[in-house]
Amino acid sequence: MTYQTGGVGYFTNQGIMLAPSKVWSDLFNWQSSSNPRIWINEEEEEVARLEYIYGPYRELYHGPVDRQPILQRWVCKKDVFEKAIRKSGLISREYSEMNIDSL
């Protein structure tokens, strides 16, 4: 569902490591909004967003930010995702027995 990205440079929020695949736009008809970290559907409702957390900055190692602890993930609303799966005729199955809602 995502592709790995890369590049060289030092920009604010440059370290987006996962980009949505063409499946999102080709099958689900989701598009990036004016903010590339937020994707919207045909009704212009937010369907997915990028969550990312950097840090904490380690004082012992004065390397670049990309050497610091990073968490990045694309988060999608469950009901919207299930609706898109049904509409496109795809089959979705879980890979884990973990119930996220119980955490």
C-alpha cells in the first residue's frame, strides 16, 4: 500500500519515508490534498493522514535529524478503508490477531 522514498537534502519535514502507492488514487480514487500529508476522497473528506514523530533528540550524538528516533505511519479511517475495499471489489484480510481497539 506504500512505497519507500528517498533523497538528499535538509528541509523541514524532509524525512517522509513512505509515500502512498498508486493503488490509493487508481483503485480508491483518493488524492493528495493541498497538504501532501493528508489524502482526501471524491467528497473531499479526509481519509488518510501521515503521522510522524521525531525524537527525542539525543545530545550524546550530534548527528543529523535522520539519525534520531523516528516513527512514521499512514493512518486511515477504518470505515472509509473498508468502504473503499468493498467498492473496488478487493479482498482484505488481517495479518494479526491483535485487537487495536482494546489497547
